[in-house]
Amino acid sequence: MKKSISVSVVVTLATLFVMPMEVAAKDAMTGKEIAFDRKLGNCLSCHSIAGGSQPGNVGPPLIAMKARFPNRAVLRAQIWDPTVKNPNSLMPPFGKHKALSENQIDKVTDFIHSL
């Protein structure tokens, strides 16, 4: 029984101390880092972005984004849930599915809008 208690204590401590550090580290990332990270934004899996390697071609190249999305809020809404405008979109709804935090979505939006 003591073994079970000590294991649960270790798991609890890991959750309290390690997980918040991982979340804090992810929230400290730049928009470009999030967009290029294969475990987070992963924008390169579908889009060509200047400075990115091995881009996909399922989505449009992310260039001239201020011209395409003069209103930053419209771009953010597209990143948050593209299925609102296109129910058949292949792009994941990063906000709706909580794949990215609101802070991360803001950073990615700022980065993409700057392209």
C-alpha cells in the first residue's frame, strides 16, 4: 500500500510542478515557433511559409496576409475555427478544439498577419 501512495504522490507532484512549466514554456514561444512546431501549430504541414522547411501544399501559401486579411480579427477567427466559414475545411479548428491556448492563437495570428 505504501508503494501505491508514494507513486501517487510522485504523479501529483509531477503534475503540479512539471506540467505548469511545460505550459509556461509553450506560452513563452513566439508565434513563428508555435506555427513551425510540428506538435503545436504545425502550419507547415499544409502551408508554405517563408523560412519554413518541408512545407505542405494542401493549404494556400501564407504570403501577403495583410492584403488577404486586412482585419486581423478575421484572420484570428479563421485560425480559431475555419469551419465557421467553410464546414468542409481541412484546417483544424485550433481554438474550438483547444489545440492551442488563446495566447498561442494570438501569437500565431500576429505572426501570420505579418507575412
